[in-house]
Amino acid sequence: MDIRSKDKSYVASTYARFDVAFVKGEGSLLYDEHGEEYIDLGTGIAVSAFGVSDPIWANAVAEQARSLSHVSNLYYSQPQDDLAELLCTRTGMKKVFFGNSGAEANECAIKVARKYASDRYEGKRQTVITLKNSFHGRTVTTLAATGQDVFHTHFTPFTEGFAYAEPNNFEDFIRLQKQTNAIAVLMELVQGESGVHTLDKSYVQAVAAYCAENDMLLMIDEVQTGNGRTGTLYAYEQFGIQPDVVTTAKGLGGGLPIGACLMGERVADVLGIGSHGSTFGGNPICAAGAYNIISRINGEVLEGVKQREAYIRMRLMGEDGVLGVDGMGLMLGISCKRPNKEIVQACLKRGVVCLTAKNNVRLLPALNIPMRLLERAMDILVEEINSY
């Protein structure tokens, strides 16, 4: 039985897979079962921060696997504590809870908001405001938090306590806050799954100021935007705000499943013993991999992200098939005249892996993708964008 037949026979049919089976990779190159080479502009949806099977990361992971593969959270764990210290030192946050995914990180953030409301307001302020077109995960609660109607079918009843504001509409945010007496707002600064749309800085700052003045928690979902993806360690740094809660995952583990909920001064001690937990969260191997990733995201890497973004935008500027480009750093969405799925399929046939997000082409290359590979990939992508 070949890989496709086996997949159809035994794996749940939840994915519309491309007709490619990747068997190995190195940096920004992937290889399929026939030995064909592909330039990777997707990184497993923003996961492989330094590329596929990055050797420095792989060595750190292997060394930890040979030392201690797992210990429950009933005991201290050096890799987890080192990672938590590094994240807090780099961000100014105070405490970290580790889970296994972005959805779990957002679940933790929602629980922090609810517990904060319970402690201070006896649960009378429960609502969390999110934004329309947002995406916060696929659990029942994070689907409820997601501000897209398409996700609000089939799995009812959903968790209550969410309201959805129009992005970049401060008046609508105020209306909802007054209507619900919300305790928190959770938002992505670049909305990824809905097509890659960046929020206005003035809007974000107005929301942050209102939260500070009205005892609302400002919670930023950096599952996709975080860990160097947008040209700073976390995207919120470019908006001039200091969140109460930051969630992240994807690129954090460099290819291993780990999520983190970072908590600031106001909520650092909201979660007490027994109020939350995870069997695998902060697993030593995943923590060692994440520590390796975060410790290497320095000024040189972040400057490289900005340079690569500038190059991509330059290549797309003025092209007849391009309607617009949005996003930050190496998280970019391209609106095109040609249908995005046609472009992605055509690129794949020519050895370039890119993604879609709603109606746009989405690019999420490795933070350190070699320029020669990026140039080759952009040659093909531009040709296909203009073939409409």
C-alpha cells in the first residue's frame, strides 16, 4: 500500500492534501518521494523558524532526548525553567504557562481572563472581546473565540462569553465593551488565517489605552506572528504596547509541539496550584528545542527578516497580477488577479511551496532563507501571479 492509499485508509479525512509526499528536507529545501526539490516558502505554516531539520536545533533536541525525554510537571525541569526565564527576560513578562499548541496557549489566556474576573469581580465580568476575521484555534472554546462564522457550525453548543468587534473600528470596540462589560480583549495584530491583514497601529494603541483605564486585560495572540516572524521577537513590540498576556506557539518549537502563555505583572499570579495543568506542556525535549530557537533570534536575524521582506515587496511592486500586499516581516499575504489556489498549485509543480489564506497567497519562509533560494522562488511566483 503506497503512502496515499494508506493515508486515505487510516488517517482522518480532515485535510485537503496537495499531491506531494515530502520525505526529507534541509533548511529551505524540501524533497519528495521521487527526489524532486522544492523551495519552502511555507515552513509548515510558520513552524520551522530556521528551516527544515536545522542542524543546530536538531543537535539541541537530540542531546536533550538522550538525557531526559519526559518528566511530569509534578517535578522541576531545567529545560522548561530555562526557557521560561529566557522568554520573560526577552519580553518583560513575569510568568509562563506551557502547553502543546497555539490553541492551548489561547485556552490558557481565556482561563486567565476568567479567573481574573472571578477574583476581582466575582465573575460578573466574563466576556472576552475578539475581532471579526480572527482565528484563535480549533478547540470548542477557541473556535468560539474565533470571529469567523464559517467556523461556528457543526460543533455547537460553543463556549459562551465572546463578542466580536470590527477590526480597526474603535467605536465598535467601545460599544461592545459597554454592552458586555468585557473583562478582556484577545486579538492578533496580523490576522493570518483570514488572509493576512495588519491592524492599524492607532487602533491597537487606542484599545490598549482603554484597557489600561478600565481594568480590561490586553491579550495578544502571537501564535503565528511571534518568534521573529514579523521582524521583532514579537509583533506587539512594533505597536508601542505592553500586553497583559501574550500567547505563542508555531515557530517557538522550531518543529516540535509547544505553546506558551506569557503573563505580565497584573496577572502573573492569577493561576494558582491546581487551577490549570498539562501532561506534556513544557516537555524537556520541546523546551530544549524552543530554547535553542529563541536564543538564536537576535538582532542580525531580525534585520535579515526585514531585508527579506523588503526584497519580496520590491519584487511584487508594480506587477500587473498583484492587487496588493499586506502583512509584516516574513508573514505576507498577496492579493492577486489570478485565483490563489491556481497560483499555489502551479508553483508547487515548479518546485516552490507557498500557502493560501482565504483568497490570498500567503508566504511564511524561514527567517534565514538564503537569498539565492528566495530569488529563485520569487522568479517563479511572480511569473505564476502574472499568468492570469
